[in-house]
Amino acid sequence: MLETYATNKFLAMKNQRPFIITRSTTLGSHKYGFHWTGDNRAEWAYLKGSIADNFNFQLYGIQMVGPDICGFGGDTNE
């Protein structure tokens, strides 16, 4: 959370609107940044699991949360 906080304050000091996405989340970090659940493969099983992840983080108070649903490493499964 300290890195998210420091980045938020730095960008605010430069009169820029902070939009910070991080995988590292602790209590209170939702005030300074948003959570990314991480790399997923472009498969239905990963998408299905990401729904539960999103709901859980919203219950924790982190409202802006999301997965990487398009895949990574070129595995788009076209």
C-alpha cells in the first residue's frame, strides 16, 4: 500500500489525476488505487473464476477491481 499511496500523492502533487492499478492490495489501499486480479488465460475457466474474485474484493471494500480477460502471452484463442 505504501507504493500506491506514494504514487497517488506524487501524481496529485503534479496536478495530475491519479489512476493507479495494482496487484498488491491491503486494507485501505482502495483509497489510493485500484486492484487488478492478474494475468488470466483467454479461457472460460479463468473468466468464470474471475467473477468470484471480483465479488470478493468488492466485499472487502475495493470497488474498482478487474481481471485481464483477454489473455496474455499471445494466447487469445481466436
